Amino acid sequence: MDQSIFLFDILLPVLLEGFIVTIKLIVLTAPFGLILGILLAVGRVYGPKPISLLCKGVVAFIKGTPLLLMLFILYFGLPSIGITLSAFVASVVGFIMCNGAYSSEYIRGAISSIKEGQIIAAQALGMTKMQAVRNIILPQALIRAIPGLSNEFIYLIKYSSLAYMLTVIELTGAGKMVATKYFEFTTVFLMIGIGYLILVTITTIAVMFIERKVAVPGMTQSGRHMLDIL
Amino acid sequence: MENTDTILRVENIHKSFGDLEVLKGVSFDVKKGETICFIGPSGTGKSTLLRCINLLTQPDQGSVWLGGEEVTNSGKQINHFRQRIGMVFQNFFLFDHLTAVRNVEIALIKVKGMKPKEAREKALEELRQVGMEDWAEHYPAELSGGQAQRVSIARALAMDPDVILFDEPTSALDPELTREVLEVMKKLALAGMTMIVVTHEMGFACSVANRIMFMEYGEIIEQGSPQELMSDAKFERCKNFIGQFDGVNGD
Amino acid sequence: MGFLTIIIEWFPYLIQGIFATLGLVASALFLGVVLGLPMAVGQVYGKRLVRFLIAIYVWFFRGLPILVLLFLFYFGIFPGLGMDVSAFFVGATVLGLRGAAYQSQIFRGAIQSVSEGQMIAARSVGMTKLQSIRNVILPQAVRVALPGWSNEYPNILTDSSICYAIGVMELMTRTSQIVSQTYVTMPIYLVCAGIFILLNYGGMRALHMIEMKIKIPGFGTGAA
């Protein structure tokens, strides 16, 4: 078969459909992952002992368990206790848990890097501790956590491919079907790879601009350079 | 012209960093067993001059001769010359992952191809020379600045160099640690080691050096024996410079 | 309590997967050092072309999902080269090539953190550039890199489960085989998770002990 017909008429349209599903997975996961990450981090640093321990345990469990296993638990395991999720929803939930757990570590690190004087100063102005955390600590911590959080976002892009293992036909799954049908493995998987490389590279560049945008004098140490994209 | 006693000849060394001309044609000879001290204000190219001698910095122009062989333009041979030209740095630059004795023996083994046992003996002997044999198994992080500098002198000595270059060896040390290093250097000088020393220690320069070179703006302005520099009226700039140090570093 | 007997019955079968899992992890860490360290040296000290090629390699292997890399090598590249290799071999190779990309960046950072004076001093006693890198720079860089390098272990461990997709008989594959044989889901999954968590923290502990063992004054370890 003509390579260009295969590429442009057969492969690319299918990959494009899969690509859109991949984007959906990422876009639905990222904000909730961040929220979960913030909750886990704040709970761990400022929560009362039981909450703090609970957050720590949850993060340790999620980080210690392979994401693929987590997805299997959510999709194949939960029905046995009466909870049935669609493959897509199970994937998104799994990604949120994974992204949240890892993000929480970066946010926690950033929180503890902020000087204690900040919270004391805020309380001296009459803020409650929770107000101080929300208005003073978190905004600073999140800026500092941007490099780590963006790394997690890039991982999310790549690990979204695991949704295929639950039969979600995203970029990898769509390509795999074409590859198997037409017996064109190397070409197809390289094309899929290019799709992910595009997403990852665009994200890296975007992060650089965001870092520059939100940089507060004397606060951030952006280690990222144009060359690091490569 | 060739003096058989001359061990090191430096001819017309020029060096610029960008627009800044750091060395503007420096020439001098060193006789075997001589101690030469370079003094002068900071930023006048003294350290750069030392690094040009063993080509850690490549001079733009000029040549360096060691015992009749040209060091500059020696290509790959430079590593051979560097074994014969020891160097002691302001910040010691001890190999941080190695104990004191390993610091001294590593080049003996890796560069000179000496057997480990032989190298160990020689390394311990050199450490004894600088009074550091009791610290042989300690890591650089566990040594005081003065101790570290003495180990680094032992490291240079172990290669049996024809000449040792000292690049402000006591500038990074507290005054009380300076003395122990200067004493080791004085002992070496008396034992006949050929030494070129960049220093701000006027007391040391005046009491140990055979010749003092006064450098300013990338040139040797005045030179002579300590007595000449101190007594002769024509060496006014040097004397003024030394005068600033009187009572601060006076021996 | 029917599932308890099932777990006990199948436990040996599951446990055998640990060997394959640890085999995958060990190859990945080994290849990561063997390839990653020279790559790091090349990236710091190499010529422009060398640096560029290594950067492309790193970009490629860090940018692609493991799942895609596994499919690419298992269905595409190895058969394309006419090589008939086992799924385990493909899994170990892919995890290793990818590990090298990640680990090279850890080593690169460590090499760059060794102060310039170390190289100057090494050259001043007559070592060649290569001798200086081998005897002075790398022994220090490796110590600096060790905590970061150890942190690759849990990532590689959990990633190794994705080799399920090409049928390597490791923990994940065996787990889902047991599930489809017995129709017991949750308990089996949780046992598998427990094993992974144990391997994770056990391995970290072991690596940390090694770190403490080869620790020397002046080189702090940053590992938790």
C-alpha cells in the first residue's frame, strides 16, 4: 500500500480522534488533580494529627501502587463492591488520584520552604490560621511548586496512555488498532510518539512562559532554560 | 646566554581576557633552588601569570621553558610538564572524595604509574614533611584550612617537581592558620626547593625570597633582592606598597 | 472467607512474579548507569554534535509514554530488525533505555555541581582530561547523584508493571491472570498493591543503607 495514503487517509484521522480523547483525559484530570494535591498537602502540614496521618497514608499508598494497578482496581475491582465506573471515568479518577498524590509532595515541600514569619505576620493582622494558609501561604507555595507541578503535568500527558489498558480509545489505543489491522507497527508507534512529543514540548515551553509571568522578584528561582526542552 | 642554573625561563607572556589585557609581556628567569615572590596589588595578573606557566591558562603570546625544553606549544606533552611543575592553589582544591593520603598518592599511581604500595609510602613520607601524617586517613571536609593547604603542598611535592607554583597559598586562611603553612614553605625553601610564590605576606617575602618581583598592571615594575627593595631609593613604588602592610602582617 | 484460601493457593504463583519485576528494575537501573553515565559525561564535556545527539535521545525517551515505547520496540523495532526476543528482554531494554535518559540528567547535574577547582587541580598534577574525569570528577559526581538516583527506583518499580501490556510475566500480569482465573478481584489486587508497596519501601531502605555505607565526610546525602 502507498505509504502516503496510509499515513494521511487512514492513520492520521484515527490518531486525531484518539488525540482528542487524550486531551479530554488530561483536561478533566489536571484541575482536580491540583485541588486534591492542595488538600492533601494542607491536610498533612496543618491538619490535626489524625488528618495529617491519613493524608500521609493516602499519598504513600497511591505512590507505592503502580498506576496501572490502581486503574484495574477502579475499573475491574470496584464493581465487586457495587461501584461501577465507565472505563473513561475510572481512568480520570485514577489519574486524579495519582496526579494529586504526587503534586501534594511538591506543594508540601513548597509550603514548608516558606518562612514561619509569614503565617505569624498574617495572624498578627487578625487572620485565622486557615485564612493565613489560604491567602498568604498557598499563593506563595503554589508559585514555588510550579516546576514540580509542571513535571507532574507532563507525566500526566504520558501516563494518560494507560487509559488504553482499560479500553479507552485514546491516542495510543487508536494507533494500536490501526497498527494491528495494517501490520504497520514502527510507523504507527513513531507517529503516536510524535503526538506525545508535541504535547510535552508545547507544555514545556508554556511552563517557561508561565514561570516568567508569575515570577515575583526575589522569590522564584527558575532553573528552566530554552535548552532544557531538548 | 643560556645559564645552566636556570631551571625555568618565562619570555614575554601576554594574556588578555576579552578587552582586558592582564599580562603585558612578562619575562623572568628562575634559577634552581631560588624562591621568587611576586607581590603587588590585587588584579595585576599575578595569578594569571602562574597559570600561564603550566598552561592551565593558555597565554596569547610568549613562551615558557623548563630546563631547556619548551612548555608552551608542547601539545599533549603538557601533562608531562605539569608533573614537573607543582601547583598549590589559594583554595587548596583538594580532591574532596579522597582522604589526605589518597590525595597525595593518586597522581603517583594514575599519572606516574607507580605501584600502590610504593605510592602509599611516598605519600606518607610527603605528609610527614608537612607535618600531616597523623591526618592521613581524614577527608578534606575534616581538615582545617591550614591542614588542607599543607596536604595540598604534599600533593605537589610528591611528584618531585622541578619547581612549585604557589598561588596565594595563605589568602584563604585565618591569620593563625597562615603561620603553619608559611613555616612549611619556609622549610621547603631552605631545603632547596625552587619556588615561585604569589603572596601578600610581606614578612614571608622579605625573609624567605631570594628575589621579589613587584607587579602592577600586568607588568613587572621593579625587582630585586629583599634588601635592595627595602634599602635602595629607586624602588619607591614597591616600598610604598609594602609600607601599607607594615604593622598588619609584619613578621 | 473463600478468597483467603484462593489467595493462599495462588500466592506462590504471584510471588514468582517478584523475580521478573525485580529483574526488570535491576536491568533498568543497570542500563541506566552504564548508558546514562557516559551520556552525562558526553553532555558536559563532549563536542557540540555529541551534546546535540544525546539531547535528542533524552528528549525522545523522556517524551514518549512507556506504553508507546514498549509497543514500538515489541511490535516494531525488534521484529523489524529480524530479532526474535522475549517480552522480558524487550521490557528490560525499554525500561533501561528510558532509565538512561532520566538518569543521565541526574548525573549531568551532579557532574556540573563538582567545583571547577577539582578539574584544575587534577590537570595541574599532570592528569589528562579523561583521567581527571575518571579519577576526580566522576567519583565525586556519583556520590552527589546517589540520592537522586535512588529516587529513580520507586518510579522504575511502578513503571515496570506496564510491561503487562506486552505480556511479561511480572507481578501485574500474574495478578490479572489470577483475577481472570478466580473471579476474585479486590483482594487479589490489594495483595498485589501490598507487594509493590513492600518492594518500594524495602528497596528504598536498602538503597539508603548503601548510601550511608559509602558516605564520606563532605558529601551529604539528601535522601529521606
